[in-house]
Amino acid sequence: MTQNRSGFTRRGFLKASAATLPAAAMISRGHMARAQSNQVIIRTSSGGSYGDAMERAVYGPFTEATGIQVVKTPSDMAPLIQSVKNEQPLVDVVDTSEGLLQTLAANDVLEPVDYNRFTMFSVDDIGADSAQELMVRRMVYARVLGYSTKAFADGAPTSWAEFWDVEQFPGARAISGLDLNMPDLEFALLADGVPMDELYPLDIDRALAAFSRIRDDIVSFYDTDAISANLLSTGEVDIEAIANGRIQPMIDEGGDYAIEWNEHMKMPSAYAILKNPVNLENAHKFIDFALSPETQARFVEEIPYGPTNQKAFELIAPEMAAKLPTNPEWNDKGFTQNVAWWGENAEAVTQAWNTWAAQ
């Protein structure tokens, strides 16, 4: 259910950084021809459960309420960057990870968000961390410690240090590798005793040394969220780092699985507006609608991602709220990934990881 929307995969980083590619050839003037006053063009992932959820919870209701048609298109970051430089922006709104939006911001292709245009939510509703100058956080998923309750019937790990304790908690393990959000260095450092509030800047060498200690117990350094869910559901692994949106449906369907929320890592996604968009007013109208408490509450009924508008929790049943990363009860149990650090250090991590993996 969770798509790979986080910012800095190795492949994604290289694509996003390649703004000098001949992307102009990929820019269709048809996009500009379609940009009308009754439309808003959104860069988003195509299809899948996420697309279906957005259609039911956000796009459809937005069009019904405003009459504005939502035109959806997939795109890597490089064509978006080049389109702005060519003064022909491909889209109005970009819906992606905060990490990839930081790449667009670094290339100076984002329009400042005008919060004075919003009437359906306020900065106070979403908080200063979400209400940024060039982007608005819209939802958060989390990487959590997920496990088989059958495998750990006598007690499961409740921290990454215990995940690393293969003697007290034996079992096959999995964790993300280089091509999914980059490796889970944060969890390795937590296991090695680094406090959550002192993780950044990440000590790459220390994290890799921690991985070395349990390397023989790691069945897979997986590279997609789908693989992580399959590893757990087939019994190939007993415990792993996994996106909450992948394991929660397995639990809801009656599976013998559980989530440990302690030391979870929040992964924000956000909306941004490309510089000088054709439909600037509609872009703000769409973001306004999407961040309203009603829309955010409706979306979590489709996928258990956490809303950034805290007023949405007034409309969410307690049993559903308990499944969401932004539930106030979980605030002290986790941390938010520092995407700025990853943006500056993704290549260094890639080089260090490849050297370590070859040993």
C-alpha cells in the first residue's frame, strides 16, 4: 500500500541531480495547451493504491467542490527543473517527498507558498515545520520496527538496540538497502547508542560498523516496499524495518504481525508549486482543499498515512488514529528524517555503502 515516495534513493538522487540532462526534449507543449483556468496540473505518482486513494479522497471531491479538473502526470525531477528554466513549467503542483522537493528548491524552481490564500486550514493547524516557505507538508508515513507475533510469542524487540541483539531475539531480519530511501543508517546508529535527538549529522562509518555486526542475520537489504511486505508475509523474515503503510494492512487483515512505534522514523511528503505556474490560483486552491481537516481525515480512511493537520484527528476514530504516524501519542516515540542532510550526503553514503557491501 505504501509507495516509494521518500526522497533520496540512489537512482532517484542521480535522476534528480541531472538537471543538465537534455530534458527539454521531454517537455510537451501539450501540457501547456491543457493548462486552462478550470484545471490544475499535478505531478504525482501514476496509478496504484496511492493514486486510487487520492482520486477517492482528494481529487474527486476537489473537482466536485470547485469545478476545477485535476490533470495528473508523472515526472522525474530533472524535466521539471528544465521546464522552469525554459519558462514552460510542466505542472502547477508537485506532490512528492520532502527530499525531492528540497532538490527542486536547491535549483530555484519553486514558487513561494502564499499562506494568506488559504481559508480551509491555518499555519497553526499544521505547525511551523509543515508550513515551509516553498512547500507544505501534507502527510507523513513512518519506517517502523515490524515483526511476526508468532516468531516473537514470548516477547518482541522494543527498540533498534534489541533488533540488533540477535542472541536475545534470534530470527531472520531485513532492512532497507541502497535503493530504498537510502540505507537505514539512523536505525543502525540508534542501535549503537546514539540518542534520537543527536542522530544528525549521521556518522556513516559508525552506522556501517553497526550493520557489520548483524550482517549474517540480515536476509535482505531490500530495495522496494513491496519486497519488505512480501518478506514478512511469506515468513522469510521474522522482523524488519518496514513502512507502516505496508504492515498495517497485513495486521488489519488478521495477520500475526505487530508494529513497535518506539524509535520510528517519520518520512514527510509535501506539496510545492513550480515557479511561475500557469494556474497559480488553482494550485493554491488545491493545496488549501487537500490540507483541510475533512480531506485529510478522509484520506487516512484509504491509507494509514499521518495527516499534518492536527484538526483532522478530531474527525478520526481513536482506533484509526492509533495507526497513524502523526498521532500525538507517538510524537515522543519517533523522529523526522533530516532530508537536508541526506540531500547533501547521498553520494557520500552511496560510495561508502558500495565499498562496505563489496567487503
